[in-house]
Amino acid sequence: MGAFNEYHLDKSVYVAYGTVMFFILCLGLAGNLLSIPVLLHRDHRKKSVTSLMLNMCVVDVLLCSVGYSVSISYNLVGKEMEKDDHLRCGWIAFINCFTGIVGIITLTLMSYISYAGITTISVANAQGNKITLKNKIMLVAFVWIFSLVLSIPPAFGWNSFVPFENGISCHPDWVSQDPADRSYIILLVIFGFFLPAAIIFVCYSKTYCFIKGSSFPINDSNQAILKRQVETQKKMLRMTVAAVTVFFLSWAPYCIVSLMATAKGRPVLSGAASLFPELTAKSSVVFNPMVYTFMNSKFRFTLKNMLRLNYNAVSPVSTLVMENSSSNVGTPAATTNS
């Protein structure tokens, strides 16, 4: 039967893996399905990164419902993915690859928007740069089209979707030594990992330098508004940093092991250890709702009220902002800025 069976696992291991994946699926679905109506609430829906946060939730729901569910149906009965099951294997590999790229590109755009938001706040532009609805739609469309273009080539013969050596799931062929297959892997890791990671690093580095080196020249009339806007942007920045961090921590083991396999031309892990990178990557669907909940007090407020069937409640912070904005109408600063 060849090398494929050298990494075969005991039936109980497949069942255990499927059980863990079932819990990840349930937590991922619950967290992201709850996050969607919260982000659509009037306290959140007009924020510059909300459309991208919604995009992350939608793609994670998609992955759980039509990706994880397919592989779990194999795992829970103790079966390994078969080489001859091209359609099922191809779908699992594609949806995992596609949604992973959607995730990192979305986080890259969120990082840039956070950087642009905090560096464009000024006395004359206390709200910072606003993103129009049309631009939000275009950004989300770009993420999906870019991710599709980058993840679909194996379905048409440039590289291929193959089972893991242990048969637990499927992925692009990382170990092939064919020049064409390796060229696709190089393209995938550059545009699907290293370039987005570099952009994220540059954005956060520039943002940090800007915050450390800037003093905002403000007078009494606009001090409260400008200070509040800066603090809001800082909170959004901390949340996006946390989301990026947990995403990379989740995917790093899988990426490292896959790149090592490409370099060596063979898998670098065997037995139960080979399951760890796959599980950490797939657990990423659980963490974003946790980040939103723990890092955003207004998100927590809306979520609590939604669970209490009081969805229309408005955060006290939003009410205070509206009152302060109203009280500034007619002042010299407000008249000037209008």
C-alpha cells in the first residue's frame, strides 16, 4: 500500500480527533452566530472594521457548517480520508485553504484600517477617515476574490489536493517535488502568509511609532471630542492586535510543519503528534468571538442584552457620545468644523 499507510493511526485516535473537532465546530458556530447580530447592532455596524469582522464571522460559520462537518463525518466513525475520494478530499482541502486565506487577508485589511484610523485623526478631522458602504463592499469582495484565486489552482491541476499522510483530512500537496507543484506552494506561502504578515507588522510598527511620537495640538473646545476619538481608535487597535495574535498562534504550527515538509520532501511528524498542528489551525474559528467579547466592552454590553432579549438597548457609552456631540453643536469649534 506504500508510504500512505506508514502514518496510519489507530481507529480510536480518529474517533478522538473527530470528537475534539465536533466541540470546535459547536463552539465556533455558537460564537460566530452570536457575534453576527451583535456586530449588526446600531452600536457597532457603522464602525470602520465592522464589515471585516462580519466577514470573519461569516467565513468561519461557512467553514464549520460545510467544511468541518464533512471531515468529522469520516473521523467519528474511525475512517481515514481515502485517496480515491477526490471530490470530498478536494472540497475539504479547498474550503480549509480558502477560509484560512480569507482570515489572514481580512486581518491584514483590519490592521491597515486601524493604522489609517489613528494616524488621520486631527483637529480638523476629529472622526478620522471614514469608509463608505461602497468601499466596505469592495474590500470584502476583494478578500473573497483574492482568496479564491489563490486557493483554487490545485482543483485545476496546478498542484493537487491530497489526503494527509495519516488520512485525517486533506490539504494541498506540500511534499511534492515536482517543479510546478512547488511553484504553487511558493506562490501560496508568499501571498497567503508572508506578504500579509509583513504588511501587518509594518502597520502595527508605524502605528506604535506614531502613538509614541505624537502629541495632539488641541484646544479646550475640541479636546474632549478628539481625546475620545483617539481612545476609541486605540481600543480598536488593541482588539485587532489580539485577533491577529491568536490567528497567527493558531496557524503557526501548521505553517511551520508544512513548510518543513516542503523543504524536506516528506512529512516531518508522524503518529498522534501529526494531529496537533491541524487541530490548532482549525481551532482558530473559536477565538475571534472571544477576542471581541473580552476586548470590547460595548460588544459585551450588546451581547448581554441580546441574550436577555433586549436587543435594542444602547450602550451608555454611545448615549454619552451623542449627548456630548449635541452639546458641542453651536460652539466655535463645531461651527468651524461644520
